[in-house]
Amino acid sequence: MGAVTTSHRRGGWLVAALAGLRGSLEGTLLQAAKTAVASGFSWFVAADLLGNQIPVFAPLAAVLTVQVTLWQSVSRGLQRVAGVMVGVLVAGAFAQLAGIHTWSIAVVIFVSLLLGRALRLGTQGSIQVPISALLVLVLGATTGGYGLDRVVDTAIGAACGILVNLIVFPRTHLEEAEARVHGLAEALGALVESVAGCVHRVRSAAAARPEDPASLLTAARLLGPRVTVAARAVSRAEEACRWNPAGRGGRAAAERLRAAIPVLEMVERQVRGITRAVAEAGPSWDLPVPLSEALARLLREVASELRGWRPPEQPNPERTPSRLPPPLAEPSTAAEDGLYDSVLGSLRGSGLTPHAAALVTAIAVDARRIREELGWSPSLEVRTPGWRSLFDEGAV
């Protein structure tokens, strides 16, 4: 069974890697096309419709505004426009008072950086304040109306970037997030199944050789980064559904996936604890047959629940129930407690050393904790961030 499980896990990794590569290529091509369209459209509006001579900052703003999600595009666009406006005002004030000198440029940069931070314009807005102030202070002295043109071009580029990102195939990224979450749960289940095969070795000629306990611990450690990747995918999906017409029906699903991340984080820790206990016992660990059978049954039950687990769902009258996938039937808590009690009952009188008994108990307790985490139902609420969150440091 160990060889079959290893092959299944490697096959799952290969499928996930190919799906991720395909999604990355599709996302890259779509993002490049949307950015190119927004840049060209912004130049057309600024140069052909408004008559600006060289509106280079319009396509530049469009390039920096078109992001993976509509929320990020709005955030970057607003931050950039706000930063340019503040920078133009700072440069205009210093140009009237001091002119262009070595010390005045240093003072302008210093004041602009402090203003950008004090006004909480976000990462993009804060850096635009000194850049715009410097350009307007130096180039505005020889080019009339440069400051106003820069503000207009930046606003046009940001508006075009947001518009294109809104109407040209706005993605929700829900499929990727769901694949990450479900794939992680299945990988955890497959690993627990492998541990069950290692705990209870079937003594027959047809039985596959169980996996080495040390390799199981290594596999468990490799699941930690997958939790981080899944969390990032869920955050992107949740963000992509904001202000997105295509994501109105997916906001509840994104909240369900967000609620699944802390559950899987806790489960990953428990699974790592189980594999660490088996690795500490070593490959020569030989439990009495009744005890090994009871412990393997408990682990296989947990593995089955992990593979069939889906993020929690709580009814909410503000949601549309038809848009949410039906929840799976909850596993039987009584049956799980019976398996746990069976392990403890088999442990009594087994004759194991205190250390070996402690390892068995630790595995059983971790398995029961996994079951408790999978049965947790948090309060789900669709969050609506305020406009000020568009200028947060982590918004882009």
C-alpha cells in the first residue's frame, strides 16, 4: 500500500503542478493583453481626444494600475493619482517660495516623503509624492502647465486601467483557491493514510512494503508551504470578488474558503505531530496486533474525513443558497469517539514501554483533535472593507 500511496501522492503533485503552470500562463497572457489595451486606450484619450502633446504618463499609469484583481487596480489607481496631486501641490508651493536650488530639492524630497506617510497614501501614493514633486519642480519651470498635465495624464491612465480590468474578463480566482484548499485537504488525508499503513503492517505476501517513517515526516514538513500557498490563493480570490460584477455570487464561497484556512493550518500541525511520533518510534516499531489495528482504523477514518472535507458553511439570509455548493454530511462524532476509545482500551494491558505507550497516545490524541477541527463551524460573515482600506500598505 505504501508504494501505491507514494505513486498517488506524486501523481497528485504532478497534476497540481501542471494545472498551476497552465493557470499561470493563461493569467500572464490575459494580464499582458489587458495592460496593452489599457495603455493604448489611455494614449488615445489623452492625445487624440484631449490633445495633450506627449501624454507619456497616461500609458505609464495604466501599466501600473492594471493588476491581477479589480480591487488592486482601484487601489493602485487611487493611490497613484492622490500621490501625484499632493506632489504637484508641494512642488508648486516650493517653486513660488524658493525656486530650484540644491537645498530646495533636498527639502522638497524630505517634505514630500513625510507628507506621503502622514497622509497614509499607501505604498504607491507615498512614493509618487516625491517623484511628482521633483519632476514638476524641475521640468515645470521650463514647461508651462506641466503639473496639471501630469495630474490629468495620470488620472486618465488610472481610469483606463480600472475600466479595462472591469470589463475585459474580470477573474474571480475562485477555481484556483478551491483547488488549493481541496488539494491540501486531500494531501493531508493521503499522508494520514500512509501513517495508518506504517502503524499496522499487513503481514502477507501481497502486501506492499510500508513507507519509511522518516520519509513521512519529511512529507509532512513539505505540506507547510502548501498551507501558505493556499492561504494566498484564498486571499486573492476574496479580493478579486470585491467590486467585481462576476464575483457577486462568489463572495460567500470566498468567505467559506477563508474560514477553511485556519482549520487546515491546525490540521497540518496535528498531522506533522503524528508523523513525528511515528518517526520517533522508528521503522522497527512493532505494536500488538489489536492495538495496531485499532490505531490504524482511527487514522484511516480521519484520512477519509480529510479527503471528503469541504469548507464549513453557515446559512445566512443575505446569501443566495442556490449559488453555494451543498454541504457534505457531517461525520459521526460517536463513531469517532468509539475508535478513539478502542485505541485506549487496546493500549491497556498491551505491555508497551512507557515511551511507546506515550507515542501511541499522542497519535490518537492528534487524530481526535483533527476530527474536532474538521467539525468546527465558525460564524461566516461577508466582510465589506471601507474605502480607507484602498490606501492600506498591504493593499497592493
